[in-house]
Amino acid sequence: MNRLARRKLVSALMFGLTGICTLLTISSLFFILGYLLWHGIRSINLEFFTQLPKPPGEVGGGMANAIAGSAEIIFLATFIGMPVGFLAGVYLSEYGEDKFSFVVRYATDLLNGVPSIVIGIFAYALVVVPLGHFSILAGSVALSVIFIPIAVRTTEQFLQDVPHAFREAALALGAPKWKAIATAVVPAAFSALATGMLLAVARIAGETAPLLFTSFSNQFWSLSPNQPSASLPVMIFTYAISPYRDWHRQAWAAGLVLLALVLFINVSARLLLPRRVFK
Amino acid sequence: MTAAAKTKSSAVEPHAAALAQTAQKLTVSHLNFFYGMHQALYDVSLEVEANRITALIGPSGCGKSTFLRVLNRMNETVKGSRAEGSVFLDNDNIFDLDITLLRRRVGMVFQKANPFPKSIFNNVAYGLRINGLCSRWELSGAVENSLRRAALWDEVKDQLHKSAYALSGGQQQRLCIARALAVNPEVLLLDEPSSALDPIATSKIEELLFQLKRSCTIVVITHNMQQAARISDRTGFFLLGRLVEINETATMFRNPSRTETEDYITGRFG
């Protein structure tokens, strides 16, 4: 009887513990959201989106160049990373049954785990050193290296989810294999693939370390891919460690804008994800 | 004397005259098939007659599906599979034909309806498009024609741009038949096309096959003995990877020459 009571007590305790841990997990998200919103919302104004940064000491100014720079870096990184990741994913899903593809799969997972600062060094050596200066292109190359393994594995996963019956139906109509993939398999997974790509975009949007010594930073407008440019994550980093109160204020605003962007991409990706049309 | 001899021989083989007239669409000789080390078909030889329905029966795992999938070389998608022997489609050995050309001539309908997640129109047009037909006008003519041949036109003509998944199971299967017919195959292979359908949808498919044999040679696998008896002209019985017997359906069901066949069709096993 006593033993039974003890068991019940332990069970209740453990149940309470799992609940507390769950609460901790989700509350950290809401804490970050709330804290950013609290500090950021007061600093966001029209100037923030339309003006260039002011020199230290002057009040006001915005991060228009960093917002545009981030957009350009992310766009270019997606432009490089998406086709490479997509086609490699198609290879793994549709052609990869041998030892080689096992190696590719494993290497992709390893690449996914490489610390982003190391990827930054890689892009520095690959692009910055030969060109002799920082550039948007270098930042995009760094981010695309992060983009590719994510795109590869999501593409492979979503194509594997396409029922084998679609492949057979296309082949039985006399489609060569590549055509069956292009016209039956990929379209069937299209919205799932779009979701995967968007999540990869959201993932690279917040990366800071690889940009520090690739796209670097810039006080002015610079949309040429061959020039260094400001970007939101780097601006947050620079402004947050600066001694100026007004810069801290702007760093909060930039953090809020970046988080809102990532959340927006994430949520639209989830909405795009199809209700399972095929059984 | 000669006349008497003739009469006698035609009494013994009532189908001899008919057989002489029907062309052999497919001629399979000494076909062995392997999945890796496992042999799935043993020395199968048979002829499929043009514009007739050939039914293949036999217990699960007897090799009839494997056999069917050899005829359009769908089995080659299985890694490590291998065929020995020859299969002639008219005068061409199918193993020498380009695989895509072969599959355009020998269409296939699967056990479970597998329309693409596209509109009804685009499902039927699929085979034409991948073969390079793009003109809207020609496509819609061909799509209508195929849907009519599959006895589906009247049911879907006002909703061609709806998703194929809006159709019932039986309609989906007829849509798959229409999709296969669109590329004008000479032979249509069907792997238990009505096993997932209710009796009404099944009878529609059966009627349809009956209509289709005028323009097409049909090979159909069925688990349903009554279905084989109802629709087919000839029936082949597979057991353990071997073709036990193939004959005119009437003969096969009334007077099978092998005891295994008789045991199976009378339900003593399988």
C-alpha cells in the first residue's frame, strides 16, 4: 500500500517534470519574441526602413541599405544553392541506389553540420582572397554552401514521398526516365518542394558568422554583387557591441525585423505545405 | 475420303480453323525470369492472339504479374532482374526494341488506379504530351476520343479541368485506361484492374474491355474466376512460376486437360 503510494508520487513528479521542461522549451521562444518586440517596436519607425545609417553620435538614421543588402545576399545565395541542391536531391532520390550515393548522403549530412563560421572562412578563401576585397557575392557563396545540404535532403525526402505508382504510370506510357521525373514525379511534389526551399531560405536569412568576413559591411548603398554590403545580421552584431545607446536601439529594431522576416517565411512555408493529396 | 478426313479433323480440333485465321500478336518462347538469384518464371511459352482477350489466372505469387510486366519490360525497373528467352511483338523481339517505343505499343493499367495529381484532361493528355504532341486542338480531340473509348466521356465531359481525384474509384480506373489508350497501344496489359472496385464499377470495366478488343489486343490478370470466364476468349493458368495450361476459355473451364487447373478453378486450392 505504502509502495503503491510512493509509485504514484514518483509518477506525478516525473509527469510534472516533463511538463515543466515542455513549458521551458516553448517559453524560450515566446520570451525571445516578447523581449524583441518590447525593445524593438519602440525603435521601429519609417526612418529605419528608408534611411542610411548615421555616423556614430548622430541620432536617427536607418538600415535601408542593410535590408536591401540582406535581400540581395539571400536572393543570390538561393539562386546558386537551389538548383544545385534540387538537382543533387533528384539524383539521390531517383538514381541513387549505389554506394556512391550513400557517400553523397553522408557527406551532405556532414556539410550540414559544419559550423557556419568555418563555411565563412571557406568562402573567404574561395572568393574574397582571389578578388582581393569583400563582396555580396562572397557572402552569397557562403550562404549557398549552407543552403545546399538542406535543399538536397528535403528534395530527396519529398521526392521519396511521391508514390511509386506515379513513376510506373509515366514509364508505362513510354516516358523515358528523366521525362517521368520531370513531368510526373517533381510536379506531384511541387508544393512540398517549395516549402522545403522556403525553409532553407529562412534558415540562411539569419546567418551572421559567414557574412562577417565575406560580405562584410558598408555604410552606404551598394547593390553591386562585387561590392561589400551591409546586412541585417552583421548590423545587429556591430551595433549591439557598440558603445552608443542609439545604435543599441537600432540593433533591437533590426533584430525584430529579421525575426519577423524569418517567421513570415516559416509560416508561409507551412501554409504552402499541401494536405496530403496522394495516399 | 479426303472430305471425311477433313470433317473428322475439324471435329477433333474445332478451333483449328479459327486459330489459323487469328494473327499472333505476342509470341513468348522459353521465357525464364529472375529477380537476382530467385527464379520467378520457368520456361513460359505462349501466344497471345490479336484482338482477343487473354486472361491469366493463378494463385498469388504464381508469377502472372511478373509475366505481364515482362511484356512491356516494366520489370526492368527492378534492380538485378533478368530475362531469358524471347518475346516477339509481331515481328520484333521486345528485348531489342527501344524501351520507350515498346511501352507506347504495349500499354499497361495497374491494379490500383494511379491517376496523376493533375486534371482529368491533363491525365489523358500526359502520354501525348510526352510524345511531343502539343497543339491544343489536336490534344483535345485525342483526349475526347480516348475518354469515349474508355466509356468515361459522358460522365466527365463537363469537368475535364477538375482534379482526377474528384472521381470515384471506378471512374479513376477508367481514366487510367483512357490515359493508356491515348497513345494508341496495340496491346493493353491490365493487372487485376477491377480488384479494388465494387461489382457495378467492375461490370463497367468488363464491358469496356469487351468493346476495346476490336481495336486492341488485351491481356488481363484476374483473381476472379467468374470474371475470367465472363470476359476472356483464352485463359492461361500459372502455378509456381510455370504456365500450366493455356486454352480457349470455354474449354479451360469446362474441360481442363490438367488436374492442377481443375483443382484451382473448382476451388480445391489457391
